[in-house]
Amino acid sequence: MTVGVGPWEGSWPEAPEGNLPAHLDPELLREGDRRNVLDRYRYWRHEAIVADLDQHRHDFHVAVENWEHDFNIGSVVRTANAFNAAAFHIVGRRRWNRRGAMVTDRYQHEHHHPDVASLAAWAREEGLPILGVDNVPGSRPLEGYAVPRRCVLLLGQEGPGLSPEALEASEVVLAITQYGSTRSVNAGAAAAIVMYHWALQHAARS
């Protein structure tokens, strides 16, 4: 299956002054655009896409703990891009497996925090509550919970979930109700569910 579009057919687009519009990339027009982007962004320069996304970023941030180089982080970042999160934050090890992000991290703003304490300090300065996501005793059901428009959604790693420090830093810990035999869904799936829950409450009014 061929992804994207081939070289631009016919005369290139022109701005009113006769030049190529600034958001278009001449190399992509010549060679074709095989990137994983929406059709409306075909042939756009990378910087122009980021600038356009910045005009419509949502007010939630996504943070992921990275102590064991969890391969699910890439999936979380890809979903953060799909929901146009304000930014994603890596807590712990700076390096993470980017393969699962499918290059979508290039269109997001990335921040690194060496530990949970530094993430919590940053969130306090920004006035953002941290909402942990984990199925642990004392957590509250995600369903029906009114998530604030401005917040940080904090996810743990596959297996251990949120660290004790992350649980302590969270204003509330939200659990995704499950109906089968497994103890938890993976971090990528949990991220998608909680971001969609945020979008149901706020995106339509953005």
C-alpha cells in the first residue's frame, strides 16, 4: 500500500505576489509527500505544520514515566499527537523508544524531567493539576469524572504502573473500569482512553 501522494501535478501553487506559498515545501512538491500526515498538510513544510498545530493545541499535557525504557511510550506519544496535546513529558530516562511514535513526536513539544519531583514542580508553576492514570486501590473511576480542561495526564509503565512518587504527586488517580480477566490494559491503550475522555468533555468547546 502506497502512503501519501506523488509529485505535484501541473503548475505549482502561487501566492498572490506570484511566489510559492511559504507553507509549501518545494522538495515535497517535486518528489511527493509520503509522510504520515493529514491530507490537508500534504506538501507543507514541517515547521509550517507545527506552527499550525500550535494554533489549536489542547490544554492537557501527557506525561509518561520512563524507568525501564518502556516501548509503549511511542504509542502514547502518537496518541498525544492525534489529540493535539499541548506537549508530552518524559519522566526519568531521557532516551525512549521512538519507533512506536511513527515520527509523530516531530510534531509535538517534548519536555524531559529527571524525576517526578521535577515534573510536579513544573506543574505547580504552570498551575496544572496532575491526574494519575492507574488501576490501584483508592483510585476513582474515569467514567463520569469531570477532568479539568488544563491538566497533566500522568501514566506509568507497562507492568509496575505508576511509581509511589507519581501516585503521591497526583491530585487524583483515575482507573479505567475493566470487565475481563486481565489486571490492566497497556499504557498505550490507557492513554488513548483517557485522552478521548478528556476530548469528550472539552474538545468540542475548544
